[in-house]
Amino acid sequence: MSQQPRAERDAVQYACLRCGAVNRVPRARVTDDPICGSCKQKLLPRAPVTVTDATWRAQVEQAPLPVLVDFWAPWCGPCRMVAPVLEEVARERGGKLIVAKVNVDENPRVAAQFQVRSIPNLVLVRGPLLVAQQAGALPKQQLEAWLSRFI
């Protein structure tokens, strides 16, 4: 048995995206929309966050919630069309889901890890585990239905 107190074992550490402070949040309260202890802002983002090869582990694999990752590129027309939909999803599902964006031109390692061959490509992960993957842009209603199957 671990020597850590139960409260510490049953908590996740998550860095605030605004101020960088590391917060310890009890697992049972992660979906209660916690507030950063330092800057007093919502700890979990309400807008898509930019993720890179270097920040993948901290921002996606160690995230306390499921993460919807959008693999995209600035030159991709369908990627630009789906961006406002993802912003809405991030705003509406904030505190329950994190939306992340990975530019495939600048971050080839993570794109290769998920075998992204076409964009936009949406990947739903929970920790380091792939839950689902969807190639191509989806209208909001179809995206919501797809997400609801897994979350």
C-alpha cells in the first residue's frame, strides 16, 4: 500500500493554463469546474488550447478530463471551417472536456503517433489512451453526437 495519504492519491495535478501554477484537484471534484488556487480563474479551459510535441504529455496525457484533439494546418480550408465549431464545443463543454489543437506542420511527432494522414483529424483521448478518432470535418450536430457516444 502507498505511504501517501488517501487524499493525495485520489487527486490529480494540473497546471493552470493562465498562470502556470500547479493545482492539486481531488478526482471526485474534477468535473465540478475547479478554480486555480493562485489566479482564481477557472482551471479548465473554455477555449481550444494549443498543444505542441513538447507540451503533449503535460496538456493532454496528464489532463484530468477527456481531451478532444484537432489535428489541423493553417492552409487547410476544412480545418478553418471546423474551428468555430470546436470553439463552441470548448465553451459549452468546458469543465467536462478539453479541446486542444495541434498544428501538424509544426508538430509532426504527435501527428505521426496517431497516424494522421488527412486533416482535419479529431482524436478523443483520456490520459494516454485513444478513445476514438474521426477523419474529416463534422458539422456541430454530428460532432456532438460523436462525442456523446464516448463521454
